[in-house]
Amino acid sequence: MHNLIHWISSYASVLAILVTLGVAVLLVCCLECTNCPSREKDDIFSRHEV
């Protein structure tokens, strides 16, 4: 357990960057998707489309 905590604390900045990039990619993919089936079903997207 101590080794795991030490590894996470050593690579915390790398993990934070990877998580941030992953979330950014998911947001871009979802927002740029024109034929996304969830947009047609979702009330929030249909009410707030630009």
C-alpha cells in the first residue's frame, strides 16, 4: 500500500494531465458529433441548440 501511495504521489502531475486530456477528448467528441443519437433524445440539447 505504501508503494502505491508513493507511486501515485510521484506521478500525480502526469496522471492529472492524462485525465485532463481524456476528459477534453471526450468533450470534443461529444460536442462535435453531429449525428449523435443522444442529442435527439435529450431535452437539454434540443432546447439549447445554437
